[in-house]
Amino acid sequence: MAPNVGKVTFLLAEMQTRINAAGLRSFDGDVDRFAIFSLIVRESLRRNPRGKAISTHSLAISLSRSFETVRRHVIALTEAGLCVRGQYGVLVRAEVLERPDIAAMMRLAHDSFVCFVEGLEQLGEWSGARPAAKPYDPQVGIAASVDVMLAAVDSNRNIHRNWLDLMLFSTVLYANLQRSRAAGQAFGFGPEHAVRPAALAEAMSLPETTVRRRLKLLVEEAGSLKRVPKGYILSDAWMAQPGAAETSARTYSNIRLIVTHAVANGFPIDRPASAYIDGCPSAVQFV
């Protein structure tokens, strides 16, 4: 289990919120398209030519989406000139990775991962660990950032049915904890730390009607959120369930494997701050 559940939970939610906010701005709030593009980018960064593409079927399985839904988004990404079909599947056009908006999004994803690992390292994780004796390539961190996001999705399949629901849950969690920490509280939060649907919609570039509808389902079906006069907070009853703790433990275990893999590929775990491209990204604000 994580050394400090509250701190690790905050760090992960912070990373997810930063990446999702930036990605949804670039994709006009289309969660599925951003998720699919992210996974295609992750595969396109592989050095093995056979591994530089991914099939529509594999995308659908990885993201727990229907084949037809993924196929529709892949066609749209191809028609938009972002992706191209290759011999082994779909991949990102090489020149797209150099586009200023896409390059900026990739740098933010990379630095969000570095900031996450730096926070864990400050908690004493990987104490004494040394990186592999090879140069660090930022593409390792970019791929790891996508893997962390996918690990969270995979661990939450039985609770949150899709990327949008998990994204809203983690964003509410982050907003609650952000306000709690600003008030000088280590982890606990109450109704005074709630976040409004309008604030979530603005921060994440989503239609407010969509946010309200999905939040309502997260309260009534998943039970992971609670409606209070000032907005939404995590449900105390849900957090007390064994399943919530098991999900957190499973997520953290998977993330440890991802970080370990990055370290084996040169990530400077003994001095993570040296891996930043632009620095730790600014926190997402909810007004």
C-alpha cells in the first residue's frame, strides 16, 4: 500500500487533472477522442517499427469502449490529419508531434508525470534507487504519463464505466483536496470544500449540461460522489467501503510498475527534478 494514502491520492488526482484539462482544451472537450489520441501517441513513440501503430480493436479493449465508437474517432483523427493508417494499424503522423499545440501538450504530460514522481520521491518512495546507466529520453516520461492514466482507468473499471466518469471523479477529488489543503487540512474535507458543476465544466472544457448529467449518475449509480449545497464532494460512505481501498491499492501497485519501468529506461529517479522540460505545471484552478 502507498506510504501516505492521502498524499499519494492527491498527487495522482493532480496529475490526472493537469493532463485532462490540457488535453480537453486541445480536443474541444471530446474525452474519448483525447483518450484515443493519447494512446495512439503512446504507441507511436515506440522504437520498434511494428510497435509504432495500434489496431482499432486494441484501442477499444484498452479503453473499454466499443469498437464502433473507437473506429469513428480514429476516422475523425485521420480525416483531421492527426493520424494515418499504417501497415500494422493507426499511428500519429510524425509531423503532428512537432506541431506547437501537440508538442506543448506532450511536454505538459511529461512534466506532470515528473512532478508526480517527484512528489512520491519526497515521501520516501524509491529511497536509494538508481536509474539505469543509459541517457534519459523524455519520450519515456511521455509514455509513462499515458500508462499512469490508463492504469487508473483499468483499476476503476468496476466503479467508473468510462474515461469521462473517472475523469470527473478524479477532478472532483482533486478540487476537494486542493481546497482542503489551502485551508490547512492535510487530507480530510467537508461540504465547505465542494466544487460546483460550472467550475468543473469551465476548468475541463466540457459542456455544463454534460457535467451535471454525469455527476448525477456518479451520485445515484456509482455512489462515489455526494451532492451538497455548494456542489459536489467525495462520498464518505463510498470511501469507507473495502472496494475503494482495494481500488486505490491496485492502482498504486500498477503505478509502481510503470515508474519502475521508466527508471529501467533511464528516468533519473535519484534526482527526478532534473527530468523536467519546462518545470512542474501550474495547478488547475476552479473558480
